[in-house]
Amino acid sequence: MPSFHELHRGDAPLLLPNAWDVGSALAFVAAGYPAVATTSFGVAASAGNPDGLGSTREATLALAAQLVRMPVHVTTDIEDGYSGDPAQVASFAAQLAALGVAGLNIEDSRDGHLVDPDAAAAKIAAIKRRAPGIFVNARVDNFWFSEQATVAAVLKRARSYAAAGADGIFVPGAGAAEDIGAITAGIGLPVNVLAHPALDLAALGRLGVRRVSSGSLPYRAAVDAAVGAVNALREGRQAPAATPYGEMQERLVAFRRDPRG
């Protein structure tokens, strides 16, 4: 199987599904995806917490310890690293790397606002010193939080993170095709975007994107589907088709018996 780094250099962008528990990750593995990510939103929401408040540290570590037993690459969403101290962030990244995690996302925002890019770069540099093999996907949140939301501002931050040792740049919220193309052309690293409502995988690839993440979409769609299934029963409509109980149960039994298949 290609390495996680190599998956970013394929003919088409890497489509990366984001799981929030073992069951969702097993479903993505069964569907043939070579890598699975975690979603901080899904992990936080499953515990009754809002996203982005640093509540997912231990849950993400525990989930990663489970997911690395699967025969796919695993990358984790660690929000802003759960600390303002680069050494503490690097220590956590080293724990993930020791488990066998292939990559991580680290964002340059906190509580819905951008942080000093030098502080974000310091975390990236510290991670690469402690865990040089882990794929650091540096998230640039200008568009996501509509702060300094210009291509020039994104590129300035991205280049700082590249200089600090980032392996990829994640720009959630980039919507206009011309902006996406300008960002990929201006950065010498693989660029990651969220699944786009109007641009499919091939179109994003033509714009230079190398990785497309589902983000929290699967979690949110699953919640909607769950409500829709029960609503159908309440309203006397036929329940939607679903993977049989026995099939999902067998995945979990097989995972406990031999997680690498």
C-alpha cells in the first residue's frame, strides 16, 4: 500500500473520509478507502460538547489507538493541539506517532478566531522535531472564520507553516474556484480542501488540490438520516434501507478478532 505521504501524489486527489468512532471507521474501510481521518466535530458532539473547545484530546487519543489497528492509514484532527505551549503540543503528537498514526491536522485558530501565525508555526516546528515522520496538515482558517479572508493572507500564513515543516496545507472554507487555484499555485505543498458543494473531485484536482476531506459531513448526514428513519416509522412510511445488523455486527467481531483483516 502506498505511504500516507504518497497518497497525496496520486493521479487524483486523496478523498479522505472523517470518522467519529470505530463503527464509522470500519464502514469507510469496508468501502475501500485507504486512509481514514477523525473529525473533531463528530468526536466532540458524540460526547455532548461543542467543537473547537479543546474537549476532544483524550477521546481522540483513545479513538486513534483503536483505529491504528485497522489496515489503513489514520490521521487525526487535534484542533489547535490542545495547548498554547509548543512543547506540550509536540508531546501529544509524539504520543500519536508512537501509536502508529500517520498524520494530524492542526489549526491556526482558537475559539473561532485566528491566532498569531508565529505561534502556530512554533507548534508545527515543535511537532516535526519530536515526530518527524508524521504528516502535519496545517490548517489555515482565514476563510473558515471570515478573518483576513483573502488569498494573499492565506498564502502568507501557509508559507510560514511550510517553512516551519508542515507537509500539507488545509484551507477549509475556500469556495471560489479562482481562489482555490491561486492558493494551490502559490504553495509548494499538497493543498487540502473540504468537499465542495459545486466542484467535484475531478474539478478540484484540475485546480491543483491534492486532498479533499469530508469533514463533519458524514456525522451530520448520519444524524439527519437517523432522524429521517424514525420519522418514517412515525409517519407510516417504509423505513429506509440500511446495512443489516448482522453485517455490522460481524465487522465488529472481526475487528476484535483480527483488526487488520
